[in-house]
Amino acid sequence: MARRLRFNGTDSKTGGCPALHEDIDTGQWVVQGPPLTEPQDLDQLQHFNDGEVAVVVTRELLVDFGPKEINRVPEIIDQDEFANLFKQFRYTAWHLECRRGYASDREDESYSEFVETGKLTWDLNSEWSTNIKAQTASGKHVGRVRIVDDPPTTGQLFLLAYAQCNAATGEDVRNLWRADAERLRLLPEDFWIFDSRLVALLNFDEADTLRNVELITEPAEVVRYCQARDAAMHQAIPYDQFAAQVNATA
């Protein structure tokens, strides 16, 4: 089975090597760089065995993008702390949604209405909508990209319809086909980025229920999520145009 590798960073100014990738499942690291090939150099290496390859990387790569702890301890925040992030951010808040459905959506009365009638109602005076309207009215940017399967799941169709509510609060809402997300090597992680300086990683269980929210502030990690945001935004389609594509193939 192929490894699930997550790009962590490079100090190359042209997007090449050297670079670091993390094996999500094992915690191992893959170092990418030019091989050390001179026999006299190889003779100086200790504990070097047949079949092993030495690569050359800069010190900056390891300092800037290597793990800082042997055993990483996640920083979990509670729901109140998470909610406060949407009131305290200064410039931008951006969300990537990767799941095929969310338990919180299925528990909403409007979800049942949508499944039965294909129609959807929403409350622009809810606490969430009121806050986002206030944030965007003050000049702050709030946006999201939702990844969608082909064909879309019921949960994804529900959110595609709900995008009208998101947009009414001032959000920039876009969609991206999952095939394009995979081509861009976006990992199936749901997260919010606030002011390009901290990440709230949303961890779900197999029933699509939010288990916890993990706060990430390590600069190299935050940069990786910002790079995923940039790639997704470059390829994503405004929700209304995307909905027209979905309807045309229905």
C-alpha cells in the first residue's frame, strides 16, 4: 500500500528540492534532495549499508520545516475557544471542507426539509450569520472551498444549496471537484486558517461527528496549510457557477 505523504516544506526558491515530507500513518519523514555520490564522501559515512542512499540538504530545511518535538502533543481547544476565533480574527478566516457529509448538518431540521423537497431555508439572523455579516461588513475576508464528489453526495448537495446563505453573509464560497483536489494533492483535512498565522484543524470520527479542534501555530505547519489554501483557491469555482455545472449533469 502506498504511503500517505504530506508535503511539509522546502527551502528551494524555485519549488524544487530539497524538501521534507511526513508519512501521516507512521510518523516517519522522507527527505528529498540531491544524492551524495562521490566515493570519497560516501567512505566517510558511518553506519552506511548497501542499498541505502545519502542525500544532501541545507541546514535551513531541517530548522524551518523539521519537527520540533520527538512526540508531537496536539493542542486541543474547546468549543468556546474555537467560537471566539471567529470574533477575534483581524483580517482573514478561510475554511477547507473535505468530508462527504457532516453529522451536524444531518441533525438540522433544514436537512430533512432539503432531502424531502429539494428546498432549503436558512436564518440570516442566527448567531453565526450575524457575526460573519459584521466581520465582512468591517472589511475582513471570510471564505471557504468545499470539495465535492462526482456525483455529489446528499450532504454535499445540501451544502451547495446552503452556499447561498454563506454568500449572503459576505463569504467568498467556492467548490472544487474531488478529482481536482486529489490532483493538487490536497489531503482530506478540514481546517480553518485565521490571519495566515494559526490553523484550527477539525478532527472527525467515522460518523462525521466533530471529535475535537486542534490548534496549530507552528509557523512551518501553518505555511503548509496556507499553501493548500492557495492551491485550492486557484482551482476552485464560485459556488453558483459550480451549481450550474452540477445541474447540467444531473
